[in-house]
Amino acid sequence: MIIADNETAVDYLNCEAISKTVVSVLTDNRRQAITVGIHGDWGAGKSSVLKMIERDVKADASVACIWFNGWTFQGFDDAKTVLIEAIITELMHQRTMINKVQDLGKELLQRVDVLKLAKRGVGLAINLATGLPSPDQIGAAIGGIKDVIGNLGKASAADIEAQLMEASSYLKEPKATSMPEAVEEFRVRFVELLEVAKVEQLVVLIDDLDRCLPETAIETLEAIRLFLFVPGAAFVIGADEGMIEYAVRRHFPDLPAAPTAVPYARNYLEKLIQVPFRIPSLGVQETRTYVMLLLVGSIVKDDNDAGFKTLLSKARGALNSPWLGQSLTQADVRAVDAEKQKELDEAFMLATQLGPILAEGAYGNPRQIKRFLNALMIRRAIAEARGLETQINQAALGRLMLMERFQPDFYEHIARSAMSSSDGKVSELADLEAAAVPKLETKGRKAKGAKDDAVESKWLERDQVRQWLQIEPALGAADLRPYVFVARERRLSGVAQSSSDTEQLIALLSNGGQMAVRGQEQRIRLLAQGDANVVFGALRERVAQETTLSSVPEAMHGLRLVAKHHAHLQSELVALLATLDAKKLGIWAVSGWTEFITEDASQQQLNEIIKSWAAQDGNALLKRTAGQAISTGKKAN
């Protein structure tokens, strides 16, 4: 039951409204050059929206639709000319029966050779001015021929011919006398190609541009500019606009500060993309429905199954008005297949239990949700292979994995307690589960004792922990050792799953010093929510493991900046402060928070913590400093 993590034209996310609107925009602007942006975080469903657009526009024979993935070609050739060649080649492929299309296409591909030479600097000027090959072109040709000679004993006849053709390509005489003329002639001939091919509109779908290196992303965008004055040329670009802005800043590092509220990087993007669409994150109701569709789809294994199509139709109806609270019922799910009632019942219950916390923990990101579900299925398969299926409850396993993924330090605490217990039960967890609901319903509660208060201040201050503690089934009375044993084989550590860039950032923020951390502020601001959570979780673990707190922990500088630019983590940062041992804390903990804690609720939490420091007697210096902050009205400043 592994769920495929790739783009699909089947609309699980109710994004068809976006795709159909894009198709309508393209249809209404058929004779104009137009660029459309499909924006969203990594894993938000941009590729699937592009697939839906492709499905709909391909139904019109007068439209030529071309799919281009910039990430696929990264590193193989000049990205600018790769896109141009891909468009021409695909047009020739789609119109193979029209001879003139083939002739014009070949001529245009030869003209692309001139554009390829643009990177060869002075050699291009010599070539364009004299019509003769430049010294660097000759050198490249000779080098290619030498390679052929040196490999005569190893290469086949076809290999030798290909290498000779490559070497000779530098000696082609361009058709224009200047680069502006070359570009203009290319546009004229390309328009003629569209006319001969009987193409009323050319739709180019560009995917995964935000995965490319900055240079590749910029070159691809620059290639698109070549077609902006070609009537009927339409580009639909799927990308996270934050990553594209980052690429622009990397490509133009000396950009001055913008005189307006809109930075130059955003202006660059808005100049190129005329009609932007953004895919919103999934809400709680949408996440629950999405999880249910994924699980049921993995059971049915056929998107065209009549029962599943009926369920999908009902889901779309509910998702069109999520504020009404309508949702798929167990009867709706069971109606999909009368022979798979047990599996469908399990899918319904699991989606109901996991939906709300996944909406918060995965921030409504479809890819993160898919990965979590796949990891859950793998864990369950491992349990069955080890003969532990009777000791593992799927809902309980999923619940533990939620905490392992989104609050790893709390999970480690519970896991260690379970493995050290004689019966695998964690009494502390039972107390927390009992305390969670009253904690949410009332502001105050009669103290149970110093130990209980310490436990609550350490974990119940975290919103995600409180939500998790209320999910069924309860685990306080369960033997958790089989679950921990299975999990040890396949841990979902946030840091272990992070990309190399994220790991590098974590290392810089952990040990780089305050000035070095400040130098990464822009990079921190551009983090996607999921990556920000991973970075924050890694830094939080480092601070929690510190034994000396008299001075600011190195990782705290990074934590502050992550919370500053990702406000949803501010309550988590304040909750971390509450867990630190007041006896060991230096006075740094009292002040300097104004820049980083800006949310009202988090500010109030922080002020309450400072009051608790002023009331404790284990650290006289901290007590005095906190008291002074309160008396002067500075509090969390």
C-alpha cells in the first residue's frame, strides 16, 4: 500500500478549480504571448496542477502542449538553449507529417548554435564579424578531434562519428552578423514555424524550476523572455516564488535596496509572470479528506474504479465548501468495495485520527502527508515481518509516529521511559493525557504537586503536544516497547531527512557564532515551512542538551532568528525556555526578545515565564534580573 509520490492528473486536492481557470485564461488569450505562474511550497501539488492543465489543453488539436522539466536537464548543457531546443524538437515531433515543419525546425536548431556561442565571449564577436571560426572555436574543434584520435581503439564507428560531428559543430557559419539580428531572425522564423505547423497556441509547461540551481533557474527564465513577443506563446511555470526570488538574488548579488516596498527580486518575477496563481495549504477538513482518499486509493489500486470515482466526487463536493463541515462518512468509504470492508474501515478510522494533527504538523503539505503515510505503512510491514502484528495497533503506531516526526525530543523522552519500564508503560504519559483536556478548557487548575507542575510546564506549554495528547487511542496504559523496537529500525528523524543544504544551515546555526548566524538571516527567511520546522527541531535539541546555560547557547542565536521569520514557531521557542533549568540559567534569558517574539500570545507566555523566574529562589542573579525587568516594565524586551 505504498502511495506514489509523483504528479497525477487525478484531483485528490480539489485543485481542478485552479487548473480549469488557468486553461480558461489560456483560451481567452490564445493570440497573445502570456506567462502564468503556479506557485506553492515544495510538495504543494504544483506538478499535479500542471498535469491537469496538460490533460485539458491537449484535447484541442490546434494547441501544441510541451512539458519541460528544467531539473532533468540541469548540468547537461546550457539551460537557456536546452529549453529552446526542447520546444523546437517537440514541435517537430508533434507535426511529423508536415515536411515544412521539419525543414524550418532543422533551420531553427542550427540558429540555436549561434546562441550557444554566446557563452564563448570574444570568440563569438570574431565569428559574427568575419563569418570565420574564432580561435577558441578552432581550439574546441581540434580538442574534439584529438579525443577522437585518442580513442580510436576503444570507440565504435557511431561514437567516432558523433564526436566528429560535435567537433565540427563549432565551425558552422552563423546566419546573422550580430546577436540582436540573430535573436530577431530566430523570432521571425519561429512565428513562421507555428503558422506552418497550424499551431494557434503553443503552451509550454515548466516544472520543478524551484529545484534547479540558481544559475539554471535564471537561464531558463531568460530563455522564456525570447518568446514573450511571439503571439500565441504561453508559458505556465510551476515554482515556489520564494526560491525563484532567492535565485535572482544569487544571480544579481549586488542589487541595491529597493526604493519601494517591493524588492527587486520580486519585481523581476512579477515582470516575467503576468498571471500568478497560488496553491493554498490544506486545512484540517481538507487534510482529513485527502488522507482518506490516499488510503482508500491505495486499497483500491485503481483511480478509475467506479466506487472510488464516486467517493472522489463526494469528496470534491465537500471540499468546495469546507466551512459547512461536510465530510466523507464511514458509509461513503465502505461503499467503495463490498469485499474490502475491514481495510476500508481501518482507512476511515486512521484518516479521522491523523487528519487534524497532520494538518498542523505537516502544515497542510501534500508531499509531507504522503511521506508520513508511506513511513507508517513501512513500519506496519516491518512489524508484521517480525511477527509483532498482534502487538501493534495501527492507530497507536500512527499516533506515536506523529510525535516522533513533529516533536522528536518529546518522543525520545517517552521512548526512553518505555524501554526502561518493567512493563513498557509510561505513567507520566498517562498523567499528561489526563491533564491535557482540562489544561485547554481552563486557565488555572489546582496544583497536584511540584513534580506534576514541572511535568506540565515542560510539555503542556507546547500546542502540538497538547493536541497530540488528546488523540485517540490513549497510550498511557499501553506497552510501548514493541512500537519503539520497530521504530528503531526506521527512525523518522527530522534532521536525517533534511536536504544537504538544510543540514549545512543547521551546522552553521549551531556553531557559527552570533555574527555568522546573522549572516544567514535572509536564508532563514526563505525557508519553506517544513524546512523551518526541521531546522528549528534540530537546534532545539541542541539547546535542550546543553549542560551549561550561564551564557547564551550557540544554537539559541539560530533558534531566535528561525522563530522571528517563522512566527508559528515562537510559542515553541517560549515553551523551550520554560523547560530550561532556572538554577543554571544566566541573565541572558531575561531580555533581548523583542525582535524575535512578536506574537501576542507568545509574548504573554514569555512574560509569565519571566515572572516565574522572579519568584524562584534557586538562582539569585536570575531572580533579581527578572524582578528588575518586571518592575521597570521591560518584561520580554
